[in-house]
Amino acid sequence: MSDLETAKAFDLSVFDKANAHDPFPIYRMLRENDPVHRNADGSYFLTRYDDVVLSFKHPGMSSDKKVNFKPKFGDGPLYTHHTTSLVFNDPPIHTRVRKLLAAAFTPRKLAELEPVVERVIDGLLDKLDAMGDFEIIEDYALALPTQVISDMLGVPDDQRHLLRGYSNLILGALDPVVSADDLAAGEGAVLEFETMLEELIAKRRENPDGSQMGEVLSALIFGEVDGERLTPVELVQNCIFLLNAGHETTANLIGNTIDMLLGAPDQLHRLQNDGDLIRTTIEESLRYLSPLQIGNRKAMEDVMFGDVMIPAGSFIHCCIAAANRDPLQFDDPEHVDISRNPNRQIAFGIGKHICMGNTLGRIEGRVAIGKFIERFPELRRNGEPQQSPRVRFRGFDKLPVSVV
């Protein structure tokens, strides 16, 4: 088939885990031949930068998934979670909940968290230094956000090892194709995490002044906006959301950045020779290997995307990964340039739904990668990496390296 015929035949509903390893050629083919693609189920798949930005910013677009998630999740815990968390709601609910969650990301709280991040990273690097050979994801990329989010939520040390599994199972249920077993595992993860959080919240209510450095749980429990607080369900589900949003994407950002640099040794050498490039390196990693690959919106009115009208009621898949490699926005987009400027990548989204943890994520990424590269100048691969088999999120399950 021609590229046009192949693009027209694309169907996201069968774009399964086998395609997750390297989806970029397919995204490029769609962007060039069928950028506003209609799937067999009537949903649309957007791959151009301007179209994805429009889908995020247009007032006629909805993030509410109560209708669309019902056939997939039924009335179970996954449905409750994904339709209560901040990311899948519209104003006025989104506006109210976002204001209440903002207590976790005030300049004062971020100032408290930065030394926590530095301390955690220094401790992890000391451990890695003693190992010589190690696995980036488990030993470093995951360990950092696990400790930071655990500190933010007051999770005890003996329960922190559970968080990665919860996040994987809950977020994995958002993939286009999910098995019955994976859905059941996701339901169980929500229930277990809810139980843990309810116990932590009850303890903090009894002892509101017992927060440690960097903890935001008290602010979430007792914070008010216009006399309102988070309801008990909103509180629990948005604590789960904070784990998923800050844990998964930060781990992926760190792993993806190291993999990107190992795959572009000239750029790795540039960063080693000029540490001031760390900020633009993180932005380039967010563009080149976006941790969140696909977002979603629903058209509440007819909206034109280029010369295609997407009718009201349509479900839209917004391919951030394709948009961030659009040559109309980025020069030579398939090439890694750690000094790229301008770099209007949209890995954290854009508009009213931009990720509210983007500042903390950038802090974690800059410090984690900057200190890591400085500490280990002889960094190299030490075995085959193992790509995470999910389509909607991009990251690694295993990334073995040697630093000696």
C-alpha cells in the first residue's frame, strides 16, 4: 500500500503494545498523509502541532470523560478515579479542584521541596557510585519521584515500594487496548491505594501539625478556596492523581533523557562540557521523547482542524509525541539538539489543563540529570534496554548502564 493508503487504514484501537517501541515513523506518516485521521470507531487522531495545540486550547473542547470512560470501566474504582481526578474534568469542577490542589505547588512549597529533591538525589548518587553497574529506572529514575511524592503525601518507608505498581496499573488502564486481566489489576490497585491514603489522611487529621519537610497532605486536607475544601472522594482520588502525574512522568523523563543522550553521544559530550545546557537538554528530552505521548479531548461543538470539520460529540486523540516532532514547528525534529531554541514543546500540555506539576518536574529532571552526568563522565550502556509496552506513556522498564 502507499503511505496514504496505510495512513487511511490506521486504527488506534489495534495500535497495541507491539507498536509502542517505535511509534514515531507511524506518527510521521499520519502527520504527512492524514493529519486529522478518523479511526474506525469514529474518533479522531491528531498529529500536527497546530491541531494538537488547538485541541487543548479551544473553548469547545472538553476533558470530561464520564461518558467515554463508562463503556471501558463500568462503575468500578477505575471509573471513579479517572473521572474524579483533576485531569479529566472541566470547569467549574476543574477550576475549583485545581485551585485547591494548587496548595501543593505554591512557590513556598516548591522552595521547600527543592532541597528535599537535592538531598534525595545526592543520596541516590552515592549508592550508585558504589555499585558501578546498575539499572537506571529502578535504582534512580523511579527512586527519586517515589521518595519525593512519598514525602509530599507522608507515605511511610515500608509502603513506598508499592507506589510504582499502583501507578503502572492505574495509568496502564488508559491505553487504547487493555486486557480484562489488566483492567482487573488496575481496579485492585485503586482500591489498595485508596485504603492506604484513607489511613494517612485520618492520621494527619488527628495530628495536623505533624507534617515533615516537603509534605503537602495537610494543605490538601485543610486548604480552602472561597470557603470550600476538597470532598473526601476528591481528596483521595487527587492524591492518587498526584502520584500518577508526578511519579510516572518524572521517572520517564529521567530515563528517556539518559537514553536520548546515550543515543546521541555528541550531545552527551556537549552537556558534559557545558553544564549550563541542562535546562535546554530537559526541554529537548520533553520534546523528543515526550513522557505523555497521547492526550484526549471531546468536541462539544463542530471545530475545524485545517480543512477537516470534526463534528460535535467526537472523541479526539491528541498525539503530543507527533506534534513535538512536527517540522513546521521544529527544525530537523528527528535530530536531538540539546541547545534547541526556541523549543515550544507541549509535553506538559498547554492552556487551562497544563500540568500543574510542570515546575517541580523540571526541577527534578534538571537536578537529577545534571548531577548524574557530572558524577558519571564514563556513562555507557550495559545491556539491552527494555521499553515499557504502553502506547499512551513512553518510558523504560529497564535501562542498564555502567559508569566505570
